[in-house]
Amino acid sequence: MSAAARQRRARERRRAGRMVAAVEIDELETVETLIEAGYLAARNAEDRAAIEAALSELLAALVALDQDEGE
């Protein structure tokens, strides 16, 4: 991806109120938890993109849960 495309994606993300966060995790424990919670298929346990997507989905669910409780 070109620098211009990365910059464009970053601007679009900021406009949408989103951010990329680097978070240090215990990979094995996190993957096991994601599988047990149903966010990640066991066959994708070594697929970094799938793990990242599962973490994003889990965080979105937590935010939605918090918003539901506030109503």
C-alpha cells in the first residue's frame, strides 16, 4: 500500500472516530479465550488477521454492551 493510501485510510478512520491501538497481549491465552467465547474459529488460531478481527469484534461487543446498560 502506498504512503498516500495509508494516509487516506488514516484520515478516513479519524473522521469516523476510530483509531488503531497497539495492545500487548498474551497471544496463547487471548486466542484460547476468543475461541471459547465464539469470536474465533479454532482453525484460525494462527491467522493474525483473523485474531485481529476477532479482537475488534469482541471490543465492539463490549462497547455495545456498555451502551445498552446506559439506556
